[in-house]
Amino acid sequence: FVFQLIAHISLVPMILYGEWYHWVTAVFVYFVTGSIGMSGTYHRLLSHKSYVAPRWWHMFGTIAATLGGTGSSIAWVAVHRAHHRFTDTERDPHCPHHQGVFRVQFLSMFYQPNIKYVPDLLRDSFHVFMHKYYWAVHAAYAGMLAAIDPFALVYAWLVPSVILWHAGSGVNTLGHMWGWQDHNLNKDTSTNHPVLGILMWGEGWHNNHHAFPADYKFGQRWWQVDITRYIIELVKQ
């Protein structure tokens, strides 16, 4: 919560002093942390095991997602698996209808993950290390950025994390409230949302994902842009 509070405050100097290339860098970092990290690794690879990838990709994507500021792989995956297990019920940590839109969009970091949903990650020393030293990894990244350019702490770390936080949370709120359904196999409220589909690298095709959670191809039709899917197809084994 404190990290996200500081990250949101960083928008002020970014708006006042950021140059065009600072914004381009922020979007690029958001692409790495959001598409390769959260969407391609935390979500499609670790949470659902929807494709097989080399170990280096597995580790790189986890580090990228970690630096996005939305939690460790162990915590993130535990929460997401609970979301699929209890979709649209009071036990769903991402349900805007039960938890409230404000809590899901802004305060989901207060949900306590249940580690019984991630026995596979708890057996992996890399993920245990990334969880145990989550803030140390952030501190090392911040130190590296500060040595290069102190303002990089804003445009290459804090601001991208704000974008990722709201884009990711938007999938959980808007993706269960607005949009349409191509499938209703699970009788849930998940929807496809084209704007989120683009802004969140394919995650916005949320109804497709809920219908076929083991499929890494969230964008199922030719016009459903899914950047993460295209990247996965370059690296999957």
C-alpha cells in the first residue's frame, strides 16, 4: 500500500517535469512488466500453466512482473487461483460485486493470499527467493536506476507500476461489469472489453479466458488483439 501510495504521488513530478522520452520509457517498462511479466508469466504461465517455456523465460518474466509492483509470484498466483476457484462469490478476491469496485481497483493488496493454492511454487527455490526478498529486489533495481538517473526512479519504476496496477485491476473490475460475453460456459460475469484488450496486452479478453483458462490465447478472433499471445508464440516450447 505504501509503495503504491508513493508511486501515485510520483505522477506529479512526471506530469510537471517529464519529457516525451520519459513517457515512452514508462510505457516500454509497463510493456515489459505487464505483458511479459504479469500477463505472460504470472498469469498464463504460472497461474494456469497454459504453455511451456524455457527456464530463462520463466525467471525473466517473474523478475519483470516483480518489478511491476503488484506482489511476488507466490502471492499473485495464490490470489488469482482463488479468483478462478470462487469466481463471483463472496470468497472471490477480485469480485467487484461482493468486494466492491473501490476495494478491488485500489486496495486488493490487503487481501491475504492463501498459500495452499501454490504448492508448486513453494517447491521452487527461485520463487521462494523472489518472495522472501521481494523488497530487496526492488531496492536493487531502484539503486541501479538512481545511479543512472535519479529521475528514472519516477519514469522507469514508479509511474509504470501505477499504470500496471490500474490496468490489471481494471481487468478485475471492468472485466466483470462492462463488455460482452462470447461464452457463458461457467455462468459467470466475466466480459470481453476491447479497450482493456489493447491496454492490458490481451488481458481484456477476460470472458474468453474464463471460458478456457488453460488456453494462453485470450484473443480468439483475428481482430481481438492479444500482444502477449504473440510474444508467447515466439518463446513457447
